[in-house]
Amino acid sequence: MNCFTCGSNHMIETSTIYVEKLKSGILIVKNVPCRKCSQCGEEFFSMATMKEIEKLSRQAEDIISEVMIIDYTRAA
């Protein structure tokens, strides 16, 4: 896979922190698996990971008050 931003083919498997502003607060998901470009630093998520994040976001929207931190490896 090449980086969509810079075109580099130097992608590494790693994990990152995903932050999303919801209506009721801020959701922080740590340890999210991703591919990261070693040249420009752009991060890319698989479709399965994005679907799981969307599911976590929907669940968090109902219970979050200000800030919620979720560990992806425990919640997915």
C-alpha cells in the first residue's frame, strides 16, 4: 500500500490514538491499529477498524458526559 498523501511505499504497522468530537463530549480511543507512513506520518485505518470505531462512537454518544477514553484492544 502506498501513502495516499505523499505516495511513499514505506508504511509501517503500528497503533495510534483516535480522537473524535461528539455532540456530548470528546471520545479518545487509544491503541487503535493503523498503518503509518514513515515519510510523512499520515495514518490510515482499515475498513474493519473504522467500522469498529464507528460502533464505539455510537455507543459513547449515549453515555459520554465530557471526555471518554477507551482502549481499542479491550473494546474491539
